[in-house]
Amino acid sequence: MSDGARRWRPSARLRPLVSGIWCWSSPAGPAGTHQGVSSAHLTVVLCLDGAVDLLAAPDPRRGPGRFTASAAGLHAAPAVLATGTRQAGMQLEMTWRGARTLLGLPAGELAGDVVDLALLLPGLDALLDRLRAEPGWAGRCALLDAALCSVADARDRPGDAPPEVVRAWELLARSGGTARVADVAEEVGWSQRHLGERLRRETGLATKAAARVIRFERTCTLLRRPSAPPLAELAAICGYADQQHLARDFRDLAGTTALTWRAERVRAAAPIRPRPRRPSPAPSHP
């Protein structure tokens, strides 16, 4: 997404809700656009410098917007963002189950949309001020992690998702998005149609679309690695029929080609490590 992107692994308490926290900074440059690709995670962005200009939401029925902090639901089409202005911030890979706990609503209510995070996360302005005052990324990540854990503990959230939906998503994720819809429906004891509707209502994606996006996210993760295999081999590893099938998914879900997408992603730096605690001074003796 930008220069200097680095990833923080959340605490064990937060990990079921947020899979990762990315930190980035981008200097000002020529005006352009960036494709926000489809993902099996909600994208939550907190800008500490600048703002995100959304030119086109994944759902064409939604309008553009400018956000200091935003939450984007699951989607099966790319978003278009403006680039060129100086930015720095933090981006959460939020699970669909995390939406209920941290944002107070099912992820399905945000499907294909990008909304102002202040509408969903209490105390956001104060949190942004605290993050901006923190001098380094490790400290900011630790602060954000702790703040989100506090939200999770205090949130009066809606009831839990149906266990059949949870199980269906687990089966799709475990297979890397390659499980057959009929097999998943049979496993959870629902018809394919009923499962698709309940999954869409809860997550924002029906069963087939969820499988496609999960497979695509895995493909992007492998493609981003320095040791990524050739595209034909990558397609076989991730369960595509062939390289052309993979190319179609990149066109539909990312709005670009696989090689262009990879070239635009700067290789991530080493993960952000927690700051070591300073040892307590030894007691003095008279």
C-alpha cells in the first residue's frame, strides 16, 4: 500500500478479532490511484497523518468520501483510493467476528461499503491523539492493541453469530477457499441456499463469494513473499484451474494483474517487535 509498511502481530487476547496490524508512512508524490483489493478481512484504517480519499467504493451504489479513520466491510470488487499526498497510519486486518466485538455490529452490515470509524468505535478521537503522541511504531501498536482489548471487554455487542455460520467459515478458511459449497452445507446441516443467505447476512459474502475471496487472500499472501513461485505454480498451489483462472480473479477482485499488484507492494520490513522492558534498577545499599 505504501512505503515502509510493517506488520505487528496482535496479542493473544486480540488475535481472534484482529489478525494483524500494519503500520505505514508514505511521502508526498505524483497524484495517482491505488486499488483496495478484496480480502477475507475487514479493513480498518487509522490515519495519524493525512487522510484516505476514497474515489470509488467496492459497491458502486456507495459514494466516495474522505476519512481520517474508516472501516471497510468485506467485498468482492476493488475499491479505488487516491494517492500522492503524505500519509502515515495504521491498518487493522479485522476478522468478521471481530466486527461484532469491536465495532458492535455484524460484518454483513458493512458489506461493500466504507464508513467513518468514529460512528462505530467509541473514544476514537482520544485514541488517535494518544497514538500520534506516541513516538514509535512499537509503542503505537502496543497502545492500540491494549485499547482494542479494552473495547472488547467493555463492548455491549450483539449476540454471537450462529454456530453453523462459524463452522462454515472455518471449513472454507481451513481449505484455503477450495472446499465445495455442497460439502460445506452438508457439514453444517443447512441447504446451500440457506447457508449462502445466512453467511452473507453475517459476513457480507455468500458461500461461493467467501470461498473465492479466502482463496484470493491466500494467493496474495504467497505472492507477496520474496520466494513466491511462478504464477502457474502459484495457481496450482492455491486451487485455481490454471493461470488464466488466477488472472481473472486478479482482474475482478483487485482490478489489476498479479504481477502489477506485486510490483506495487513494497516488500514488508521485519515485523515490529515489542519494546523490551527496562530492568528495574538494583536497590542501593548504604
